[in-house]
Amino acid sequence: MTIRGGDEILLAFGRALRAGGVPVTPDRTHDFLSAAALLGADDPGAVRTAGRSTLCASPDDLSRFDQVFEAFFNPRDGLPRRRPATHTEPSVTDLPVDDETGEGVEEADDVIRAAASAAEVLRHRDVAAMSASEKQRLAAMFATLRPRPSLRRTARHQRWRRGQVDASRTLRESLRRMGEPSTIEWRRRARRPRRVVLLVDVSGSMGGYADVLLRFAHAATRRRGVRTEVFTLGTRLTRVTREMAGPDPERAMGAVAAAVPDWSGGTRLGVLLREFLDRWGQRGVARGAVVVIMSDGWERDDPALLGAQMRRLALLARRVVWCNPRAGRAGFAPLAGGLAAALPYVDDFVSGHSLAALEQLARIVAGVEVRGA
């Protein structure tokens, strides 16, 4: 199959969709190109219909497809888009149309690689230094972020391909066959996802990062079958798990903003962590859970109080992770009094200043990656 400029764009979109978490196979890509050519590759609606029909294998893939489609083909973001059929003045963001001799292919490849490079640079940019349009593009990229929790073994058993011999089930199968020998049944300890608790600092010193960290928390609550608790920290402790339950991130952010009375105020980490442990932690929310504290560690009260409460938390939780967005800056040192008092009781210390750093945090929460404090 001869690849033309339009097909090159569609192939690049398929790679972006695969990077966004949709399992795009070569067969589906071929069907996508054929459907787009049949419906009309110049029509964005036709391309969207062709992609949703051929590249998506489950209902969960449809929402990811729409997010990646808007981020990739939206001309306002400066991403690649085919030149319209009618003659217009040259545009910086338009791709050259290839003729039968293949002219313009190298230039089209350069534009596609430049767009992919721009998206990669955006993943590593500090959120606090982004413009409004860049933050809007980053919010669309959060649709591809699906944090998953680590698994724990339970007392119950489940059928499995190998492991321990399930004597009871094997005997029952033999009796069902009137004593004739049957296949051996196996079992293993069942696994359930661990609870995840996110404590997000929304004080004034975290003003440039609070929105992105809450979007990460919303992405964590969207996973089915996992209990994720979200609290905000400022001068008060506010439970916003219910506000995070909606599928729309923008509505969830609006609900959280309405529910949190101390947005961009002071910080009382030690007092609020003690309140969390007294009201929620020892009652089971933090017991055996992965607890993530998202804060820069600035403490208005005595740091010794925070250290004492962090010790209590470390004894209850399975793993304590501290995410400090300012740790991604050059020359950072944990000199803040609250952070210095808390670090001895932290299992993993990461930065959360960019989407790439939050992706690393997701791997740590899932137990795939470990980064000591």
C-alpha cells in the first residue's frame, strides 16, 4: 500500500492513540485507513466515525479516543491537519499535499515529528510555568492517565492455572465422574486492590499545582472496583471523595472548588493529619492502604507535631508516598521544616510538577516502581 500524506497523518494518529492506552493493532489500523478512505479522509466527522468503528474495542476506549482525537486534530492546538480541498493561503500548521511523485513527504514527516515532540515536551514541562492554552492541552492528556492500585492477597482462594492443589474441588470432580480419575484442580490466594488515600494540599503555596494534582486524584477515582479516598489539606480537612465521583473532570473540579472553604489559604499539616488519623485513619481508611501526601511541606505550626503524626501514619499504612511538586526544580533541597520532619517516615519521595512525574507516581502507587525517600 502506497502511503500518501493523508495516510501518514492517520498512521501518526494511530500511534498517538496507542500511546494513550487504546490497544491499536496493525489489523485495526488497516481497517481504519480503509474506512477513512471510503467515508472521506478530508471530513473530520467521517474520520472520527471511521476511527471509533475500527480502532475501539470496548466502551472504555471510546472516551480515550475522543480525548486523543480532539488533542491531535484540533487546529487551535497547532497539531497536524490536512490542507482543505479549496485553495487557501499557506499556513504554518497545514501539511503540504503530496502529488503522484511523492513530493512533500519529508516535510509532512517533519511536521508530524515536530507535533509529537511538542506533546512529549509538554509532558515534562513544569505545570506552574505553563500558559493557559498549554494547561488546556494538558487537561485533555489526563484522559489517558489511568492510575491503578497495588494488589494484596486475601484469605480466600480462587481457581487458577497453577499453585496449590485444590483437594476439595478435585475430589468433587472425581465423585461427579463416579470415581473415575479427573484433572487436578489448582487454586491460589485471591487478590484484591489496596485502598488508595490521596491528601492534596490546596494552600496558597501550592496554588500553581493544586488543580493538576486534583485532576490526578480524579483520574484515580475513575477506576472501577478500587476504593480511592480524596481529602484536601489547608487550614481545614475536607473529604471530597463524593465530589470526585463524577466522570466529567471539569464538573468534578467545580464541585471540589465549591466544597473546599480554605482554598489558597494557610497550611496546618500536622493538625490536619492528626484530625485525619483520629477521624478516618484508625477507623480503617488508612489501615493497610497506600497513602499519598501531595504537598510542598510548608508548615505553619510546629514541625514536630507533623513528625509525630507521620509516625502514626507509617504504622497504619502499607506505604506512605510524599509527592512534592517543587522537588522537580533544579537545586531543590528538603529544607522546609514540615518536610524535613516527615521524610524519616516516608517510603517514596517523588515530584509531581509535570505529567511525566505524575505518571511515575502512578507506577509507584501500583507497586510497579519504587523510589526511596
